[in-house]
Amino acid sequence: MKIAIAGPYSAPTGKERQQNLDAMNEAAAAIYEMGHIPIIGVNAALPVLEKSEVDDEYKLIMDISMAMVESCDALLLLAPSPGANREHDLMVSLGKPVYRLLSEIPVS
């Protein structure tokens, strides 16, 4: 399965944003080791954001993240946040599974 990982990214400091990203990437590594393909939308969005001159950085991140999440078979929700909640709601509306713990994900 392609499994999207959702969790908070935004934070007041760069250190906190990096900690949030690290948590998603650690979960992605575990998902890969379980035999699945992990997808983190913000990982795809950040290089685009870095080269872009858009006014609304959040919109850019969410547009890319939502497009990537929509293509996945399931979602791992690490913790709620405005963006993660949007990703969660999208997956629920599509009738796709949402996991809250790595242990809930079947090993492939």
C-alpha cells in the first residue's frame, strides 16, 4: 500500500518544525520496513516552496500535500493539526483507512 503520513509540521521555530518533520520521516521509515510505500506531502512541498515566491506558503504546502495524500491507499495520522486534519478528512471522505498507530498497519 501507499500510506500517507500526516502530522503537524508548522511550529513557531525552525527546530520545532524539524522535530515534526523528523517524526513523520521516522514513521515513514517504519512503514517502509513493514513493506509499504510511505508518502509525506510536506517532503514534496518544501523544495517547491524553497524555490517559489508565493505569498501563501501554507496554501502551497497544503495543495501539494492534499494531491499526494489523495493518491494514497491509507493514512497514518500521527497527531492532529489543521493540515493533518484536512488530510484525515479527505481520506475519510474517500472511504480509505486511517491509522493512528503503526501497530494498526498490516505488514505486507
